[in-house]
Amino acid sequence: MNKLTCPSCKSADCRFLDDYRYFKSEDRKYLGDMKVYQCQSCSLGFNSPMPDKAALDLYFKIVYRQSNRPHFKKDPRKAEILLWQKAQYAYMSQFCDFDKLQSIADYGAGYGMLLREIKLHHPDIKMSAYDPDVQSLEYLKSFDIETYDLFKCLDSAESKNKYDLIIASGSIMYDSNPHCFFDFANKNLSEKGKVFLEVPNHVFSDDSYTKRPYDGPVMFYFSIDSLKKLVDVNNLELEHITTASTELDDALQYRLNQYNAFNQKEESFIAKIMKGFKSKLKMMIPKRIKKAIKALLYDEDLDIAKKLAPFEYGGKRWTIRCIITRNLKSE
Ligand SMILES: [Zn+2]
């Protein structure tokens, strides 16, 4: 059997952590039978065996935004920009003079909500959205945002585009290689350009990790230490790094609610009859009580960024937020 090595720092000192937790059981068909390991040298967590690029490309093109999953949006044009994106823009503004920027790329843009937030303030900046799921990006063309098939662009050797700012929010943990994004940044960043990066903060050192309801489809589990190492080995430099958003325990509870809401078992005949009975019963319950019950249950319209705290910083929080520049000293 081949000895496992860390995909970031190449250390062979890697420890088995747990079996991978799939969001839905059918995900195993696309992602394979994975286990989670952690590098004892740089602390990066990673899956093994890692699905190849083609499998991930397929997963993001046809599975990730299916209607029975959390990343589905029925009408992305009408989706509102969240406090989440506003907090990210406010953070970036401390390090970037947006009035001087000419172009921005979003790596793993999804529905491109962060680009849309920036566009509200700076309509003249040229914007490009990269994602494997080009179908979900299609509507962004009406916002004057160019769209690209991300995996095809990763394969091309040279880039015609140079960007003053490259953003990646909650996307690089989905790559099959932790260096993918940094190669993209090195290739596509203008000389004085900056990178805004946000990833989930995976704290393995206590029991938070065992409380997670699912991993899908995360491939890499970052900590501040492992991210610092990864930036360094890619010859880039951190200008600022912090933990951000809600406290970890609240975020885990949110994810558990989300997992339960999207993985309800098929209703049995008896359950359907009971539901009919309950709905009659419900009509007799006062509005005030109904509201209180509803607040306790997961509501799919109630997005995490609305009820959580994207403007909070420091300590054991749900994400790591940072600004990266070229390492100008070594060139
Ligand atoms: Zn490592």
C-alpha cells in the first residue's frame, strides 16, 4: 500500500481522523469511498482517496445545485445579496482601493453574489466569474459579468487575463488539489494584485470535528496554520488573516438543522395520514404559538448569513478570512 503524504507540504506524517460524512448517500457514487486524514506537520485535513478532477467537475455540474440540496436557488436573479457578502466587501475595502481596480475574478463564483455586491458600488470594474457549473452562472451575463468554465481554465497553460483582485469565497476546499487555486492566482494576478480568500475553519483539536453532521463535498479542511503554510509554499504572502463570522458551535448546529431538513425520510402512508390530522390540529393553534414553533424549526429561506454573524472576528469562528499578495521581495 502506498504511504499517504500531505498534498500541501508532502509530509508523510498523516493521521487517520474519521470516515467521510456524505451529505446524501448517493454522493458516494460520485465522490468514491473516502476517509479523512490530517497532516501532523502543517495540520491540513484532506480526503483519501481523492476523487479526480473529472468526477468533481461532474459533481458540481449536475449534483451540487440540485433542487433537493442547500445550494439550489430557484431564481438566482431575485436572490438577495446577504450580510455575508456585505461583510466580505467591507473587509476587502480595508486592503484594496476599489476606485483603482480595473478587473476582478471570482474563483468558484457559484451564483456570483459577492461580485454583484461589489458591482453595486463599482459598476465600471470588469468582472469575471469562474465555476464548473456554468449553467448556474448563465444569469450573471445580464449583470454584465463574464463567465468561464473553471475546470477548463485550470487546464489551460497560459492566461490572457490579468486581474487586480481575485476572490474565492467558500470554494477552494472543493478542489482535488490544494494548490489549484494558488496556481490560478499566480497565473492570473496582476503584479500588484490582491487575493481575497475565505474558507471554512476546521478545528480538529477538540470535539467540534466529531459533532459535524456532514462533510460533503469538502475535500480539504483548513486551519490558520495549514493555510499559512500553503500560501508560503506557493510563493505568495499573507497581508492579513483572521477567523470570521459566527461561533463554531452555532454554525455546527445550523449545519445539523440543514442536514436534517434535506435528508428527511420518505413519508410512510401512516405518516401522511398523521400529517393531515396534524394540519387540522394546527388550525386550532394560535398564531403566536405557531410563530414560536416555526422559529425553532429550520426554514430553508432563512439563510445562514441572515441569522449568523458575518461581521464578527477572532477566536473559534466558522471561517478563516484573509488577504494575500504576491511575494514581491523574492522576485
Ligand atoms: Zn502538511
